[in-house]
Amino acid sequence: MGVLIERDRRPDPPSVAHRRRAAALFASTLQASEHPSAEQVRGAVATTLRRLGTAGCSARVAGEFGDHPELAAARMAWALATIRNDYRTPDSLPTPALALAG
């Protein structure tokens, strides 16, 4: 007979890879208003990382937060949510609240 265990339901913080991809998406030319597909997002991230590198993407993010903090915050929120959604891995998918241990 097993024991029911409640799993922690807090969302995981973004991984380093997700943060880098979000910075690349932020620095790309894609716009949230275009409602890009996962394929478009992945293409833009790859292209922007090749073109600017991680340091260049971070510099763009920093510059935008310095120049337009309100707009940059909204764009980063979109970028993080989009990356979290479009780069899902089996271990990042939601787990049931209760699991049977035993």
C-alpha cells in the first residue's frame, strides 16, 4: 500500500539556458503582437544568439531597461513566458499535485 505525497507546486525559476534564450528573444526583431509560432521563436533565438552572442543580447536588454524600463519589463515578461512555453522539456511539464509513492 502506498502513501500519498503532495508535491511542491511553486514554479521553477528559469534555468540559465532559458534566461539566455529569453535575452536573445528580447533582443530579436520578433514582436509579441505578431504571435510568433514556436518555430519562429526558435529561429529568432538561434539567429540572434549567432549574431550578437550572449553578451550582446545582455547588452541590448540592459540598454532597453535603461532607456525604456516600462516597455522593457513587459517585453522581458513576454520573452520569458514564450521561452518557458516553447522550450518545454519532459521534466518541465506540470506534474500532478498528488503522486502515489510506495
